[in-house]
Amino acid sequence: MAWWGGLFLSLSRPSPDQQKSCLASAGGFNYDADLHGASSAPDALLTDRALADRGFSVNRSRVLVGSGADAFRRAKSGLLSWKHLALGWASVEPGTPVKAGTRFCICYKEVIPWVMFPLQIAYVDGGFSSSSSGAKGNGVLAFGSGTLQGHLLAGEERFSVELDEESRVWYEVLSFSKPAHVLSALCYPYVQFRQRQFARESGKALRRHVAAGGSCSDSFSSSPPQ
């Protein structure tokens, strides 16, 4: 593993030992303490404008991955086993526990080197309720991860799956971030493009996971269902 300009790089896919070394060197969160966990209730805590005033950009992606309680259970299992990040060019160690305080790396292939992005899970929110008949249900599973020192960006990213009142299952990626390294500052339009691509491909990956256990819709939405 090479440590270059504050970044954690590898010429090949990083091994678990390399990722442990990255995390041991990463230090703590690299963004404002009052924003730790802020993505857990984005509509209530901070508006996009308030974040923009503090230098952050907000990225949202929402995809319909299926319908019904079974699809919701598959979506939750996919989230907990990191199937939404099994992208080939981006990945997380699949055995990483989804619980508050867990530190992990997203390993990201960028042209020649692999980059290790150190993060820590800031919170986990989850719940599921259904009627006694089992015909209707609603619930959500979500967790948010904050960037650590050594990450290209500063901010937080939230992954969530939701079963709405019409039994539709939605997967959403929400993040707020700003450059934390001279490289990301110089290339920020490209970084934002890659963030959007990452969110789209993540949605496709989770949809495939859900579809493997049954049929699911092919519809995408950039806003909540009406």
C-alpha cells in the first residue's frame, strides 16, 4: 500500500490487511462534529441550501427495486451484506458488520491505482411493521457513514431501503460532501460525476439482488413516490 499526498493507494485490489492498515492510519471523522449523523433525518435537520452555505454538495438517487414484504426482506439482506456495493470497480469487504462505530474501506478502482476510502458507520436506523393480515406493511432500514481523515471527500453518505404504504420497495442513496484533498478540489466536477455514477450502479446492483429472489420493477425515480 502506498500513502501518497494523504491518500491510500494500491496498484492491485487492496487486501484485507491493506485495508486494516489504512483504517489504522485514518484517524477520526474529517467533517464538522455537529454534522455527524445529520443524514439520518436530512429533511428535518438541514436543507440543501444550508449545506451549500457550508460548502457541501448534496447528491440523491432513488430507485424502485421491487414490491412486497419478501422483496423488502431481500433488499434489507442485500444492504446488510453490502450487495449494493458489489460493483467490481468498487467494493466493501462483505463480512463488514453494519453497526454504529464500524470502520471500513470502500475500495475504488480509478484508472490505474485502487483508492481506499476510509469511513465509519455513524448510525443505523431500522424498523418493520405489518398488519396482522400481512397484506400491508411499511418499514425502513438505513445506515449512514462518515468520511475519515485520508478520504478524498468530507461528509456523509446514507444508504436506505424502504417499504412504503403501497408495498413498493425503494432504495435510496443520499450524500452530502465537499472536497477534502487538493486532488478532489481540482477535479470536483469529475468527482461529482463519479458520485452520480456510483449511486446509479449501486441501485442496479441491489435491484439485481432483489430480482434474484423474484420479479422486481425496472423503474427509477429521482424523487419520492407520489
